[in-house]
Amino acid sequence: METKCHSFGIERVKKHLNMHGLAVDSIGKGGGLALLWDKEVFVDLVSFSRYHMDARVQLREGEDYWRFTGIYGEPDSSKRTVSWISSDVLVGFLIFLGYALETIMLFCLTQKRKGLSRLLNGNSALFVKLLATVVLGDFDHTNDFATRLENCKLGLLKWSKSEFGHISKRIEFLEHEITSIQSSAIKRTSRERLSSLKAELESLLSAEEIKWKQRGKATWLSEGDRNTAFFHAKASHWRKINHINRIRDETGCWCDEPASIQGVIQRYFHTIFTFARPTREELNEVIETIPTRVTSEMNRKLLEDYSAKETIANRLKPLLDHIISPSQSAFVPGRLITDNVLVAFELNHSLKNKRRGKEGYVAVKLDMGKAYDGIKWVFLENMLSKLGFHNRVGSLIMLCVRSVTYSFILNGTQFGFVKPERGIRQGDPLSPYLFILCAEGFSCLLQAKEHNGDIRGVAVARRAPKVSHLLFADDTLIFCQATKEAMRCIRGILEKYERASGQLINLDKSSIFFSNNTTHEDRMEMATLLGVRIDSMPAKYLGLPYFFGRNKEELFSYVRTRVWQRVSGWKEKMLSQAGNEILIKSIVQSIPSYCMSCFKLPDSLLREIESIAANFFWSNTERNKIHWVAWDKMCMSKKEGGLGFRKMQTFNVAMLAKQGWHIMSNPDLLISRILKARYYRDNDFLHAKIGYNPSFAWRSILAARYIISKGIRWRVGDGQSIRVWSDP
């Protein structure tokens, strides 16, 4: 450790702790090293300096020595070369390791990051360079990932053969030897050999069991099982699933020859990832509607030198709230998926209850086909430029996007090569942000038409903001007046966006819903103009229902079904009771959480879910067993003698209270402004009344408001807003 003091200060510490040690004096107020050890430990100091301490350590007499080398580098990066590279001690130590050990295992700081280089240290590039020079030498990093995987497989096969040999043949030989000894007269030497052979056979059987368990993907057994035929069958089953024997081509004919199957696969993906470039006019139809939102200050932050911990995605993330429209809630910090759910629910509740007036309203739910795979790179590049990103930032982003190539593996054989011209990779940390930047083109098209008066959004009350569309990644809802002109306008927007971006709208899966004051003839004509089907009640938006009838239990029955399906799938796996507890807490009780954050689920449904969890805990088979402890007691904390399970009714109220606090503490959110205009226009959230014809979502949130009222307190500022007699 860095002591920052003279060695006599360390001497006092040594005496106080009753330890041995060595100290190096500090220089001024910085530096200084100390190494302390118990008196029972033997330490042979090899060398030391102001930058390092190198010692051989023996914990107990008779045990092997191990090597300790501690290095404290210069805090000034310009002088760090002195402490790392010029230190012959570290070089000598690493070379010593190379001579002393056949295999060198080096663990460097990764700071919990994955996917790093084989040799990466979180502190200093100089240290990495030194280790790479001394230990790895000319290690080849030039091969592509597929080649390195193949080399790894061949190396593992070679190691397996040399380390274990042919296990099945060895087992057969041992069984034959054991049978021969047992059938003959057993002598003392034979008895010893028999014990040795049995021990070796047991070890090989265990190894074979592990092999087939891994290949059979049946790693769930709590006890060992020598039923290798079962595991072999499981592995064969997975091999059949992963093997392609024939495939249907684009004309509908079956192909069963390997070469023809490869051709079908390559043609299919070539069609997906290549395209006819859009014309400049087609691009401009979308690009010209987009305002410049990236400021010079944002570009300055994006162009700063990157540290080891930063990526383009991390730099871009905090700026998205200023670039992306409020209608998009996906991947933007501070915006939640539940905001979109609640806004959609309030708007559809308004449409459902609109029975008067000459003009009706519609809600159009769009389905995007292959959202990530369809985006054209030329469109993305133009979007980045139009939004105001600096050319260097745009070039860096496009360099990341264009680095991908694809090849294919058919039944273990690699073939083909595709250099794509569109599509962004799912799983890449940058991809979600690029997708919503492209989706901003669609949002701006709608905003431009709304500004021109071609379409009008829906407002739930007179002072409420009008909403024309809601986006969450590729989930899209459009709200506008129910007129033929509006439908033609929306159809034109979709066609423009498809031509420019490459994203396709799946009209077969899209749907439209009309307010009750729209005639049947108008509904049919407008649905035909848009090319979508009519839904009287669209089922779900973002996984949650957004139309409710009287029977709430039936509407939320899918939650109970999902819980039951999960539990039923586990009942064959013979889990221990501790395993049951983990599964209930991590999966069963988390399934309803998303739904609970927006709606108050029926108590009878929540009791059924608790009953399913309790039955599974006490008996993970089809037969129910005695419940030795009441569920309420099991929901108590472990400190109080329970197991810490959630009480579902209480948890539901807590989630709704959290939603209420989110709305109350963020008054500028779209959902906050809509609820205020609809239910408490001249009041605040804590004193809002239920109102006339309230939605189920609003009634659910109000049911948990008492928790907020009990828990909040004023933080006194200038005292202008506090009501002394009534505020807590």
C-alpha cells in the first residue's frame, strides 16, 4: 500500500500490530511502500525499490514457497514507463514463471467487463504491453472468430484424447478385467488389483455421466444417475433438432441435397441483407422533415477522447432525451415502458367512451416486420447527418455498423459469405440507440403532417396534450381523426418511410380500432384504404391489455396461465426445496410484476398464484403434500422466521405506489400531463378525486396513493408552498 509517510511511522504500526514488516520511505507527501506479515509467516525479501516489493512467501514450515510481487506505479502517466517497463524485476519475475511452470495463468483486472482481450489490465496499457511481450510473444490474433473456434475445438479434442483417452473402450476393458478377476480364485494381490480397477471404473463412469449430461442438456438432476442411455437419448434428441435434413425453397419445392440446401439458405439471407438503393428523392421525403437536434456542445462531448471504460453507446445514451421525441419511450434514460402503456390505456379508454359527436377517432396498431434487419445503412447515415451529428461521430458509428459479415453453418459445415448493406446487429449495445434514431424519421413525418393539419391527434380532455402517435422501439400506435383523408395520409407516410428506411409494415398483423360514434360503413371503407383488419378490442399493447370489461379476473387470467406453465415445466426436474425457493422468488413471483406496476390485479387471482407457488414449494410433483407452514408466515422475512416470499397483494399495492410517485415527481412527463388534465386539473396528485368515468388504470393508482401520503414529508425551502396545518 502507499503509506505517504516515513519508515519510522510504519515501525510504530508494526509494534502496535505485533507484526514483522518492511517499509520504503515516502518522497515528500507522496509515495512510500509497506509490506507487513504475521510472525508465523516466513518472508524472504528478494528485492525492493520505491516502486515495488518482491518476496518469496512460506505460510507454514514445510509448505511450498509462493512468489509475491507488488508494484505501485507512478500516478503521473508521463512517468509511468519508468515504473513499468524499466523495472527489470517484473520482467525477471515473469521469465522465472515461464521457466518454473509449464502453463502460465495470468489474471488481470477486468473491472467486471466481458468480451475483453486475452490479456487486458484495467490500469495501464504499458503493463499489458509488457505482459504481452514477455509471456505471449508473437501470439496470433489475426484469425477470424470462426477459425479460432475451430482451433479451440481441435485443441480440446487433442487434450481430451491425451488426458482421458477413449473412455468407452477403457470402461469396456476394465469391466472385462473385473469380471475375469471375480470369476477366478481371488488372492491377496488380486483383491488389491480388484479394488484399484473398481476405483478407476467408478471414476470413468462419473466422467462418462458428466459427458452425456452435458451433451444431453439435462443438467438439472440433484443426484447423480448412471443412466447413460437416458443421457444418450437426450443428446440424440438435441442432435435431431439441430440437424437440417431438407428445406423448402422460394418456389415451394423441397430440397434435400446439401448443396441445394446451402443455396436456399444463402439466397434467403442475401435477399434480407441487400437491397436496391433508394433514390435521393425517396430519402429526402423523410430526411427533410427532420430538424437538427444535436447541438455543438453535444458533438463536443461525443468527440472527446475515449477512456478505457467508455464506448460510443455510453457517450450517446445521456444525450438521447434531447434528441428523441417524447412519443418514443424505448431505450431513453428517464422514460419507462409503463408510461407508454398508461398513455395508450387512457387514450383508448377515451375512444371507447366517445359515443357522441360527428367526427370519430381511430387507433391504428402497426406491426413492423424484421425491424432491426431491414434498416438501410444509407438511410441511417443520412439520419445521423440530418440530426446534426458531427461527420467524425457519424463515421465512427457507421464503421461499427459496416464491420459485420455473415457466413452460415449447416449441420456443422461452414459455407457461404454475405456482405450486408442493411440491418443492425441485435445484441450490440449501440444498436437500440441507432434503431430509435431511425424511427425518429417516422415520428417526424407524422409530426409534419400534424403540423400541417392533415391529421389531428387525440386529447382525453380540453387542456390535455394531443397525442398522434406512441412509439416503443418498433411497437407503434397512431391516433387521429376517423376520416378517409387521414387514412390516405397515414398510408402515404408508411409508404414513404418504407421506401427510405427499408423497414416494412406487416399490414396483415396490424389492426385498427374506431370510437363508438363511427358508422359501420365508414369503418369498413377506412380499414380498406389502410389495408388492415378491424378490431373491436385490440388485445394487448406492449404485453398488457389496454381495453377492460367488467370481468378483470378473466382478462388477467393469462398471468395465472404463465405461472402455471412455468411451474408445470419444473415438476419433472426433481429440484430440492432450496431450489424451489429460488425459482419461486426469481421467476414465479416476478412474472406478474410488470402487470402489477400498472393495474390492481384481482385479489382472487393473486391468491391463486400464491396457491400455485405454495403447492410447488411443498411438492414439486403432481401430488399435493401437506403444507407444514402457513403461506403468510413464509412471507415474513428470514430474520422473523419466514422465507422472505412476497405477499402478492401487498407487492401489487407497492408497485402501484411506485408508479404514483413516478407520476407525482415528474410532472412534465406525457402521462403526468394527461392525467392532470383529465382528473386533477385544478389540484395536485395527493388531493385528486377519482373523477367521472375514470379508467381502470387511474383507479388502480389511486388505490395505492395512501402509501405515498403516509411516507412523504416536505423538505422545507422558502416555505411559500407549504400549508402549515395540513401538510406533513
